[in-house]
Amino acid sequence: MKNITFVEKLPYLSELKEVYADIIEFYLKGVFTNLDITNGSKWVEKFITLTEKYHDLIGMAEAIHYKGFLLIKQLKYEEAFICYQKSIDICNNIGDNRYSAWSHLNVSEMSLNIGDIERTEEQARLFLEEVERIAIPRDIALAHHLLGCAMMCKNEYEKAIYHYRKYLKIFQDIGRSAVIANAYLLIGMAHLKNHNFDTAIQSFKNAIYIHADLLLKDNLEYRGREVLQKAFAGIEEVYMISGTLENFYSFCFTFQKKYNNAPKKLSLKQLYLQPDKISEEYNSCESEIKNLDAAWSWICDPPHHYFSYNWLPDGIEIYASKDIALNKGNYSAPRLVKEVTKDFAIEGSIKPLSDSRPQIGGILIWKDRDNFIRFEKGTYGKREMLIEGYVNGEYQIVGRGLLPASDNDETYLRLERSGDEFASYCSIDGENWFTCGKMTLPMEDPIQVGIHAIGMIDRTIYCGEYKEGTATLFRNFRLWTK
């Protein structure tokens, strides 16, 4: 903060452009959470005003580029696109490709996030043209990555594979293991969609082993860790489709044997759902989620209007927009929770509301931003279950698995607390249960328990536009005690 105050007092020089950019990024380092719109806007406008005053066209292009970045953070996508286009026009007029390339990149990424696939492809191709001219291998790879994602969303899987292989080859030459693992994952997903099952299996295995080895060496952030669970979800789906689940179980056994003595970083212990029985000790219904019950309250962090809901006689529909998430840096997911103490069980069912909007959400256990558990369906596929969360600020995923198909897509969820241990169960009929794993989370009472909905969609899994986000029906959620 002292440095920022010092810079503010300095006369403008073109050499200070990067300092201004660093200050803006400091204020806009998060989505929703840790996002200082007031100071971010102040420095963006100051940057624009000074570059206009001193006729610094390159600086002006950069300043307007960052205004677009600010508008994305505020979910004002069309206004952001206009700013990026202005930055591109300035760059084209003065013959500077750097910021025009980055603007094309940001617009392409933004468009993919909001489900505008045509613009994603258009801007990715323009980005590719720019970076091929200035020969930056990393950026060329990023362009192919975006083009691959666009082709996945258009169901053009052979073209997606072509671009993902370009992405893979460049990073193999550069030597970035985490990106190589992600490239193999994406190639596997494209082959799965294209029913090239043998190639998909090998690609998923490459992603799993490369990433697992990397996890043991490095403390990867949340998004990096997604590779492992997504690859397991993909490979189980391949074996399930081909009717050879016994081969999947054999692979899991081999994997667990290899990493049996791995440190805590490899927290994924349960690799598939296993039949189990729920406890009969929780037989007193203490509360249920219903309209006008003051015991249950909505929480959004920070408060926002990017979700809506509709009460039904036996449940609630929750609609979450496309940027709503619940992880480090973004705690914006709407949650309906109740404060509880001691042991309990919470149970209910969820299902998608329509084919046009995926269903992502489930049960939430919450203490604070550094200590919470998500047990949910849909994040990595329509039938994919997972239990994950944060323990003292460290991300953990302890279990996952693919549910059998059901006639109506309804899934029953149950989470039982016994001291510091939380056991997760799921079922397609409410009678025959599977365990998804157990997670240990030491917390002092009281804590909060309830439901949550996620709006952020992985478009390499849900291949389509889905511009409106997600829609989930929560039914008959009840809280039980002993």
C-alpha cells in the first residue's frame, strides 16, 4: 500500500505503464471475493486519463484493455467487449500487436465462459494470427487450447483433437508437466465424446499419472488439482459405457497401490462409489428446508443478485448464473443453511430442471472460508459425485464416483456427521446407497449445514452454450439428529 501511495504522487511517465497495470491487478485479483471494484476503477480511470493527456497510445491501449478486464470482473461482458475492441483498434492503428493479442485472448476466454461459442472461436483465431506473427510458443498453445474448447462445444471432436494435440506438443517442447497433464485430459475427453474409447483410456491414464506425480512434488492450486478427478471421471465413464467396469476397478487398485504411501497432498482416496448402508441412529427429524422457516437463511459472499429461486410445496428450485462458484477466491455460490451443533444427518434429493441448463449442487457443511465441505453432483458430469472442501485452508478431495443411470435423473444425497468425521452417501432410489467417501474436518460448534448451487460450467464436459448457467431442484431436505 505504501508503494501505491508513492506511485500516485509521481508524474506520469510511459515507463510507469507496467506499475499501473500491477496496481490494477492487485485490486482485481479475485472474482467476487477480494475484489476491490472502487480502487480498481479509480486506477483504471486514472490510467486512461493520463495516457490520453500525454498522448501515450500504447499506454492508452493497455489502460482500455484493463478497463475491459475490470468489466469482466463485474460481469458486464458486452461493455468489456467494446473496451477490448477499442484497445485492439488502437493497437492496429499504431502497429503494436502485443495488447491486441491479449485483448483477443481475454475476449475469447470471456466468451467461452459465458457460452458464446462463435465469438470464442472467432477471437481465438484472431489471437492465433497475432501470436504466430510474433512467434510466442506459449501463446500459440493457448490459442489452440481455446480453439479446441470451441470445437468441443460445437461437437466437432476431430477438430478439437487436432487443436489439443497442438497444445500438447508445444508444452511438451516447453516442458510444463501440469499443462501436459491437462492437455492429455482434454484429448481424452474429446476421444470419449467421439467414441474412440481405447485412445481415450490411454490419454486419461497419461493425465492421471503425470498429474499424480506432480501433486506429490508441488502444491498445486485448486484449478490444477481438477485434472485428477476429471480424468478419473472420464476413464470410469469409458469403462462403464463399454461394459468393462472390472477393468476400471483393476486400474484403481494399481493406482492406489502405487501411491499408497503418498503424502497428504494426494487426498483422493476413494476412486469410485461403493455400496454401503446409512446409519439408523439419526431418527429424529429436527428441521426441514421449506419456505418461511426462519431457521434457514440465505448466504452469498459477498451479497449479489446472480441467482434466483422458486419455492415449491416439497422443495426449492435454484437458478445460478455462470460465474457462481464455491472455492478459494470465489465464495459466491448461494447457500441456504442452518446453524447446528453436535452430530446430525442431512438428507434430500436433487435433479436437473431442464435439458437446457445443467444441474450442479448439493449439500454444504460450512465453518468459514478455510473450513468447509461440498458434497455434490454434476461438477464433472451429469452423474458424477464428489466430496471435497478445505481443511485449514488446504484443498482436499477425498472421494468421487459415477452413479448408475436412473429413469428420472433424481439423486438422493445424505451426509452424516459423527464428531469430526463426515460420511457421504448417494442413491438413485433412496433405498440402495453408495458411499462417496469420508472427510475429516475438525470444527468447533456451531457450524452451518444446508444446500448450495454452483453456476460455473466446465464447457469441455457440458459441450454446448448453456448461457444461462445451471438450474437445480432440491426436494425434501431434512435434518435428522440422534
